[in-house]
Amino acid sequence: MASTPRTRARAQTLADITRIGRDHLAADGAAALSLRAVARDLGVVSSAVYRYVASRDELLTLLVVDAYTELGDIVDAEVDAAEGPREKFLALGRSVRQWGLREPSRYALLFGSPVPGYHAPAEQTTGPGTRVITTLVRIIDTAWQGSSPGVETELSAPASLHGSFEEIRREMETKLPDELLARGVMVWAALFGAISFDVFDQYGATTFASRDDLFEYQLGLLTKIAGLE
């Protein structure tokens, strides 16, 4: 169905609200977001903005989905351009880090401390929010399917988690065994932990001569944990 002038106008207004919201997020932080301030910068009365975004929480959700979507698009493009599971994983890690360093306030909105009083609606945020981890699972799955059968590991995944892993297999349409899913969870947590330490400057300004080199070394370790070597 072709869009109407009214539909296009609404889409443009929402895009403008999102753009201004990103500016306020960077300047003031998520907890200080104000629809009145957005309306002022948009050049309209606050009641006009409420026709598009009914509350601060809806504005936050708009920004969350916008950030997850941009990050997912960037990661997918970089991963699709890489050859082989190892290179695809490296591309994923590097692109998430580069986006986080370039967009620290938006990274913090997604992966930092929760915004007081805000609860992201799962029906709107789960899909965009799981794109990167879904891509990571797909990379590990591809590597596993291309390797010899069986998973060599010194530790078996706890039996108490089997049901949880079974649900993950169903949701992500994979047959990865428990042990590799457990490794994938560890890689996921370690990857975003390393990026968060960098983005939020938790290492300290002078601790490492090259954070780029440190991150590349960390990625190399994670490729081994994930079974991508």
C-alpha cells in the first residue's frame, strides 16, 4: 500500500523526535529526558509531541529500538562481508565496540545501568535487542556444523540448565549442544564486558598503552573459547 502524505508526515515527525531525543540523551542522560524539552527543540507545543509519543517511557522505547536497530544493521553488514566463522566473529566484536565508542550514550542506554522507573516493553524491544546475540549464535552454529562431531570440553554443562538451553535452541533454531551454548553465553558476556569497560573508561586513562591491541587480544581469546579457531 502506497504511503499517504499524512503517513509520510507522521514518519518524518517521529524521525525528528528520535533525532532530538538522541541529542538530549547524549547531553543530559536517559534519566533526564523530557518530552517538553524535545517539543521545545522541535518548535512545537508539548501537546503536539504527545500525539506521537505519549510519555517519557515511550520516548525511551523509541530510542532503545532505534539504537538496537542501528547496531544490528551495522553488525549484520560487517558480518555478512566477512568470510568464515572466525572472521565473522571478529567483525561482530569490532563493529559493536566501534559503535559503542562512537555512540557512548546510546550504548549506555542499551547496556549500562537501568533507567530508574523504566521497563522496556518486551513486545517492542526483544526482537531488535536480540539481533546481535542471534548473529553470534548463528556464527557458532555454522562453525560447529562444519567441524567433526562431538564437543570436546573439560566440563559438562550443569544438568539443571538443560531446560534453559532447550528453550534457547527452540527460540534460535539451533541444535548446538548444551556445552557450546554455555560457551556462547560466556563469550557473549565477556565480549560485552570488555566493550563496556572500554566505553565507560573503567580501565583508567593510562592503564594500557593501546586499548585497540588489548581488545584484539581479548577477541583472540574469545575465538578459542567459542571453538572458532
